[in-house]
Amino acid sequence: MATLNPLEKKARTSFIKGLVIAGLIGVIIIVILAVLIFKMNEKDKARIAAQKSVLIINQDIKSGEEITMDFVSTQLANAEVASTGALSMGDFNQLSTLTDEAGNLLPVKVIAKIDIPAKTIITADMISVENEIVTDDVREQEYNMIVLPSALESGDTIDIRLSLPSGEDYIVISKKKVTLADLGGTFSAQTILMNVNEGEILTMSAAIVDAYQISGSKLYATKYVDPGFQGASTQTYVPSTATVNLINIDPNIVTTARNALISRYNNSYSQYRSGVDNALNGIDETTRQSGIESGRSSEIATQQSERQTYLEQMYGM
């Protein structure tokens, strides 16, 4: 083997030193990168661990509107960002599937207390739960003789009130969600639909007859400002004795509804019925009957006209 001269030995030594140094630097870099990656992984694990599955609303919801499964989805959010009380899908399912003491499933609605914009994380204080027990006597009823708020829309919640010429004002039925009658693509300006039970049907009928008999009276609707938060108004209208007698024997009225109506009649007749009776006593029988006939004729004419409009729009009849 040829002997290296001093210059070659020096160059070779320098090369080996360079390789060793480069290797050491490489090892240091690898160690540093490994430490950084480990720390990043730990941070990522901590971030993932800190995330929670939350419920978000997919579309704008109005106060008082029902929130169904179609309106919600889940999304991962940082626990620090997600407000305290943010609901998960499990929470929502639990709220909407209540059971009674006997283990029977109760019909439950999840209701928005406030207006909720789309993509908002839903928290417990944004919603309430309503047990809506639909009894056998509940029917969808339409009315076209009620004076409606100018900006009433389907889904709004209203009270029906009776105003007398004397200024006395009574709540006939309270907190009812309304639907505007759809006449085949256009909405009626006069007719609304509500779900009412037999007792409410008879009470409304009595109030309508009273309104027809008393000239200058008005049966009208008022909107709830925030139906999600606001409770139902106390009903103060008391039907006539004849109506209450009918309610008492009507087999279509469930016991709880009948008891509530009879109790209101017994406890509040003199307080809340006297104003109506005083107004009626000042009107002769012929005038009263004429008012009823005129009002009923107007109801029927409106209903027939809107039925014809519906048929023309839907079927070209």
C-alpha cells in the first residue's frame, strides 16, 4: 500500500473529522426534531382530548319554534370555546325522549327559547322542553272571523281575545301556534289554522257568538314577543251557562279539560262573565239573532270563496 504524504494525511483527517461533525450535527438535529414532534404530538393529543362533540343548529330558528333532529348536527369544538352547557347529541336525545312513571314514552318537543342563527352551538339555556300530549279530541280547526295582526306569519304564537265596546277585554284561548291557510300557493289574509281540543272549540264558538251579538265587539289575535320564554296567558273568558252545560255533558271532552272549564266557570263567572252578560242584556233578541246570522253568513262565504280559490290553484277547477 502506498504511503500517504503529509498533505494527503491532513486532507483525509479533515474529511473524517467533517464526517464525524456532520454526523453529530445530524444526530442532534434528529434528536431536536424528535423532541419537537413528540411535543407537537402531545399538544395535539391534549387538544383532541380537550375537544367535545357539540350540537349545532343547521338553519335559523325562531323563538318558540320546535327543534327537530333534521335541524341539528354534531361538530367537534374546543372545550374552552364551547360554552358551558353546550349540548351533545346524547343530551338532545335524552331531552326529546322522556318517559312517565309507568315507562310510557311521552310526546316531547324541544323548543327554542330565543332566535338561534344557523351554525350556533346549542346550549341548555337556549331551549326548553314541552310535553305536548295530543288527546283524542284535538283537531285542526280553521277560523276566518278573527282580526289578525298585520305581520302574522305561519309558526307565530298567539292569544285569541274578545274586546267589548265597554273596553273590557278577555283572553279566550292562549298560546296557540298558528298556520296561515295555504290556498294552493298563496296565503289567505283571513283564515288561520290551530290545533284545538273539544273544550277550546266550544269556548271559541261561544266567544264568536258573543262577538256577533254585541255590536262594536272584536275577536282578535295578539302575538307573543318571545314565545320560547313567555308562558301561556291565563284564560279569562268564561262561556255562557248554556255552553258550560254543553261542555259538562259532551262525551268528546277529556276529563281534565272539562274539569278546568267547569272550575273556571264556577270560580270566575261573576268576575269575568258579567261584562259580557251586561252587554248582551242591553241588546234585544232580534238584533242579537241578526248579528249571529250575519256573522255566520260572512264566515261561510269566506270559507266557500277560499275553498274555490284553492281548487282553482291546485286542480284548475
